[in-house]
Amino acid sequence: VTRGGLALAVQFMQRCRRRDSRLVYNSRGAFASINHLHFHYVCMEEQVGGRFPIEACPLTAVPWRGGGLLPVATVRGYPTHGIAMALPGVGGAPCAEYIDALYAVFDALRCKNVPYNALITPSHVYVCPRQNQSRNTGPYRVAVVEVLGCPVVTSAAEYEAITQERYAACLREEVRLEDAEYAALLTELFPQ
């Protein structure tokens, strides 16, 4: 994603009047489209109570020296690791320094070849660093919507077999970074 594309996506979400609107993104290695990278618009009105399951998880603040400009938290109690970055107030364009700090996170992941899935809501930007999609050999093709908690099944048999526990296990085994790798990534992205 480019800085300009990210700025446009954040401004779109801040100005959107539908509070159930979401933008989602797959990076390379996280089931991005082959020919080009792009955002998807999702309207959550009748989906999962108007939000993705990851949005319902508690957050723990990450203290770092840029926290005054870009408040950062980690997602707790979810099968994959997630970073939540609060957006400035609704209605206006975020300052250039905020977009620079936000883009630095996306760009650092790209430079380190860490695949990720991202969600932009009216209040937060969630980034889920993950294992490369080549590790995804189980029954689900885990792209952004699936990482955020909405599995896609393609047959009645899969639908009957899926459980919350089975799906969470799939995310932990095939998507989630090792805890030590995630901790090192947080330290590098958000120095104290």
C-alpha cells in the first residue's frame, strides 16, 4: 500500500456516515490479488453485529515514544496477533505526521517481508502480521475477512463441521506468528 492510498483510505473511513463501514486489505503473502493491491469496502450492517469479531476484543496500550501522535494497542484474547492504532477524531483529515507514522508501520512490515491483513474502521486501523500464505494448508483459505473472524466455507459439509474452536485452532496454527517473533516485531515497530 502506498502512503497516498493509505491516507485516502483513512480519510474515506473518517468521512463515511455509515458507522458499520469497513475497509480491508491483504498484503503480499497474505492472499493479496496477484495483479494489483487494493482495498475492499465491506458494509457490516447485517454481519456479525455490525463489526468483525476482532473489534470486540480488549486492547492493551503499547507504550512507545510516538504514542502521542499514533496511539497503539495490542489485541488480546484473539487467535491471531493484532495491532490496533487509534484514528484521530471523526470528520476531518488526519494530519500529515499521523499518516506518516501510520504508513511507517505498513512500510516496515513490507520491508521486513512480513505479510499482514489490515482493517480500517471509523475509529481504528487494525493490522494483523501473519505467517506467509504458503503455510495456509488447512481447510480454509485465510485472507483478511477470515483473519478478522468471518470464515468462508464452500460446502455444506464444511459448514456442518466448522466450530469456533476448530477455526481458532486453524488461525493459531496457520496464520499466527510465534509469540517471540511478534514481541520482537512490536519492539522494532514501536520503540520505547
